[in-house]
Amino acid sequence: MGALTDALKNFGPFVSPLIFTLFPVCLTLLIISVVWSRKILKSMSVNNEIDYKNTSFNWINFCYSAFIALVSIFPLLGMLGTVLALLSLDITGGATQELKANFFLALDTTAWGLVFSIFFKVLNSVFQTTVESAIEKIDILVKSHYTKKESSKK
């Protein structure tokens, strides 16, 4: 167990950069989901290209699901950074600067994890209805298309 703890201590300083790396990934996934959803909803009133919508449905579903999963990871990464920074604290010695640095790292990762999670939760609340509406309408269209296809074969 001690070897695992020692290995985890070395990972602590990488949690904040990981949080900042995930930020543009989440933002990109949300933008893709919203743009494709709006594009599909707009085209649904014009024509019924079922293959286009089926492909788009899978793409939107993937991007939006990945976005939701990543948003829930931000606070967990913040807590992981806190735990790892606190694990590497050496409270027996007199290294006050190292103690301050590790304590700051613990608070820093928690704060950034929460800030990004809150930011994306707010963004999600703004765009959630658009994306879910597109997914629902496409799903209904695809199911009705295949139901018609099945009934015409009989």
C-alpha cells in the first residue's frame, strides 16, 4: 500500500493541468452537440433524410454523453488533487514552504474542479433542451421510419 501511495504522491501536481486540459475538450463536445442539434432541427422542417439523421443522431448522442460524463469528472479530479496533495504533506519536518505549497495545491485543484464543473453545469442548463429535443425528435423519426419499413415488408 505504501508503494501505491508514494506513486500517487507524484501524480498530484498533474491534476490541475489535467483539469485545464479537459476544459476545451468539454467545451468542444458541447459546441458540437448544440451546433449539430440546431442544424438537424432546422433541416427536419425542410426534408426527411433518415440516413443523415441517423448518423447525426449517433454523433450527437456520443458527443453529448461524453460531455455529461466529463462534466461530472471535474469535481472528482479536484478532490483527487486535494487527496494527493495532502498525502504528500510531511508534517513531521520543518519544511514550511513545502507544507504551504502542498496545501495550496490541495485547495487549487478543488477550486478549479468546482469552478469548471459549475461553469459547464450552467452552460448545460442553457443548451440541454436544444440537444435533448433534437435527440428525441430524431429518435422518433428513426423509429417511425423503421416501423413503416417493417410494416411494408409484411
